[in-house]
Amino acid sequence: MNFNEKYGAYLDEFNTVLNEFCNGLDCRPEVLKESLKYSLQLGGKRIRPVLALATADLLGLESRKIINFALALELIHTYSLIHDDLPEMDNDDYRRGKPSNHKVFGVGNAVLAGDGLLNTSYSILLKECRNGAEYVSASEYICHCAGVYGMIAGQSADLLHENDKSFNELTLNFIYENKTGKLIMAPIVTASILSGGKYYSELKAFGRDLGELFQITDDILDVEGDFSKLGKSVGKDKEEGKYTSVAVYGLDGAKIRADVLAERCRAVLEGIDGDRGFLVGLVNYVRNRKN
Amino acid sequence: MNFNEKYGAYLDEFNTVLNEFCNGLDCRPEVLKESLKYSLQLGGKRIRPVLALATADLLGLESRKIINFALALELIHTYSLIHDDLPEMDNDDYRRGKPSNHKVFGVGNAVLAGDGLLNTSYSILLKECRNGAEYVSASEYICHCAGVYGMIAGQSADLLHENDKSFNELTLNFIYENKTGKLIMAPIVTASILSGGKYYSELKAFGRDLGELFQITDDILDVEGDFSKLGKSVGKDKEEGKYTSVAVYGLDGAKIRADVLAERCRAVLEGIDGDRGFLVGLVNYVRNRKN
């Protein structure tokens, strides 16, 4: 299988589980259920679940052991997008080419949909905790990555530094490592934890660099991207005075940083035994992505 | 100790743990940490933690076994107030006599503070999961009560039925059992689960009735209460067309329903061996509360 076929296979495996999950939702009122399903089924690259499944493969971990963690991570990611798109946050009317959750269901329901997805991700993780200590550890790691020492810290700093022109790398690194990095690290490190800690330090380093790479290519796409491919507004970072890699390094500087990070990711993977071809392909895919 | 002294003792015990927790928070940026602490330390009755400690006492469960669940519950309750106070939700500018979180920190930060508290409550519960199967069960029960089959379902229905004049008891019961009831049941049932299921059905029934009583007295206070004692706006339910017990039963009808529920709570407690004096006092306190 080439890279695209393998990506498609992981995606199919994950989407089957996600669709089963969505079909099993029977909460009331109807508007709550519909708003959860709407955002979960908007599509997207599902990069976090794909990373979970691919890293599990690399480490010889059965996918059934990690699939619910992949699901929980996608729920957390989706909740963060719903809240991030709100008018007083990033104020995005489009997500994946369709109207944002709050444009369809209203702000009040969108707040609740996000809260509901976050809470449901923990109902999935708590159920996993019955399977043993490493499942508790993996759940705690994901919780750490999503929380006030992780993604939420990054989002808060991102908000704080809007229109702050005193660009410095330290602040940028804090925002990127937390806002995007930790939730890209999470599926990779989770696979290691569930495999008894295999290549823990290497995979953590890989995840950190891949997360920063992912955010920087996002910044580049905000300048050079195309709404029809991205499915979300472009040119917003500059307009809203966001603290981005393009603002700090310039567009060319951001591209150079992206190349360095991609190279570092590939170098870490070199040190890991096993079939790492797909993850190397994924690094290249993230570096060159158009959406 | 009389009722007030005992309430004060539980409150002191809980507040000590809460303050330790707040002092231990060292997330960045500063605004995130401050907004979490602001809402957690606004005070309040802390009825959920008090219920956890009091039910544990009744069942002979050491308070150290339930105290972190009490903390997680108070974090969940606090997050729900922050999000509920947002302009597009219940739009409350005051909470416990002080400006709401979003009035101090802005809507964006208030969304994140709520998300952060919810996430942190699960970092507390996941840590408890290492202590054994009943700790996982208790955590799962709390997660259920807080989630899309519990509090969030109730809030969604509450929002949906604003300005709906087709008052019926079935809808009201759904809203009350979920929006308020489940998170009042949670500390009581958690104590039972951690005690190996002692008086599980009785305490569940007690919690359900106490939750409805609590919400109905809230409705009555919205009509008859006093801002200086309540610390939040009054008369808002009618103004905003909320689906309340006063709207469904009328003010006198709501008071009669409250008396019936209080009587039922006392009757359930009669069937439980042990020192139930404090919980009987608590039923009376909730029925007659001024804030």
C-alpha cells in the first residue's frame, strides 16, 4: 500500500468507529444530539486518530487497544474547534467548508456541544481505566495535554497575545507547544504508554516537532492557502493580529522553520525499529499539505 | 454540634482542600490561573461537597476517601456556572454578589476557564482511578451526571424551552432532573458507591428528590428573593421566559411541591440506619433557604 492508500485505510478504520459512536448517541433533546453529530461528522483529516493507529502499528500494538483513545482525542479536538470558532474566540463562520457549529445551532448550543464532547471524551477514557494501570496512565496523559497545562493554556496565551506586536520566540513556542503541539503529541505518546513505554522519549520528541510543524504549516496556509481547499477562511491571522510563526519569522522564515522541523521528525524516526515508512510519509504530507 | 456548626465544620474541611488546590495551581498565563481561582473562590454554599462529606459520615466512610470527589464535583459545578452565566446562555452579570467570570475576564477567557475547570475535574477523578474499581465506578457516575445524559442535557432542554408557553410537567421534570438533580445526586450516590453500594437505591431516591427541591426553592427565590442575600439577579426567570416550576405550578403550587419533596426526603432518610440528623437538617435548610 502506498501512503495515500494506508492513510485511507486508517481513516476508514477510525470513521467506522466514529460513525458507530455517533449512531449510538441517544441523548436528548434532539438539538443537542444533532449538534454533537454535526461537528463530529464534518469530516476533516482525522490526523490525531491516524497518528494513534499508525504509531500503534509501528510499535506492534493492536489497534483495538488504542482505538477508543483515538476516539476520545477526536472528541476533544472537535470540542476545541467548536469553542475556538465562537464569536468572542477566533470568530470563524466556516469549518471544513461548512458553517461552524454556532452558525447552525446558535452560540448557547455550541457552548453546550463543546462541553458535551469534552465530557463524553472522559466517559470513554474512564471506561478504559478498567483495563489496567497503563490505560489510566494514557488517560491521564491525554487529560494533561488537553487541560490547563496543555491546550487550554495555549489557547489562553493565544487570546492574550492577540495584537501584541512584541514578537518573540519564547512566547510563540509556549503558544504552539500547548495550543497545537500537546494534542498532536497525545496520540503518539499514548501508543507508547499502551505499549509499555516503547521509544517513549523518541516519540515524545517526534510528537513535539510534528505538532509545531503542523501549526506552522497552518500559518503558511493562512497566507497562501485557498478557501476551496482549506474549507475555512484565509488571511485571518494577520487581520486579527494573531501571534503566529509568520508574524515572528516572516513567511520565508516560517517555511525554513517548517523544513527544519520536518527534517528533525524524520531523523527521530530513523532511530526507531520497525516499519516507519508511513510516519515518514506523514511528516512529508504535513509539510506539504494544502488543507 | 447543632446543624449550623456541623455545616460550618464540613465547609471548613472542604474549603481547606479547595484552597490548597487553588494555591497549587501554577498554570500559565496568569489570566487563566486567576480566572479559575476567581470563580472557585467566590464562596457559595458548597452544597455538593457538604452532601458528599455528610453522606460519607452517615455511611461510616472516611472523609479522605471522598474529598477529592467532592473537589471534582465543585469544579464541575463552578464550570457550569461560568458557562451558564455567559451572555448567550443565561446572561447573568452577577454571581454570589460579585461580577460573573466573563464580566471580569471577558467572554473568551470565561469559555476557557469553564473548559479548564471541567478538564481539571477529570484530572482529579482519573488520579482516583488508581485506587480501585469502586473509584472508577464513582468517577464514571459523576461523569454520567455531568454529561450529555445529565446536566448538559438539562441545560440544553432549558435553553430549548425558553419562551415555550406550553408548560407541562414532563418537560419540567426532564429539565430539573438533569439540569440540577443529577449533580445534587452525584455526591450522595458517590458516597454510596465508595461504601460498596450501601443504601444505593434509597440514596439515589433521596438525591433525586433533594435535587428537585433545590431547584424549586431556586425558582421561588427568583420570585421572592432578595439580591443582597442571593448575590445574583432576581426576577430573571419570568423576564426571560424560563420553563420553571413557578411557571408550571404557580408560586403556591411550587411551594406545595417543595413541601411534598422535603417530606419525601425525610421519609427516605428514616429508612437509613445511622446518624441522619444532619441530612434531615439539610433538607429543612434547602426548603427554607434565603440564598
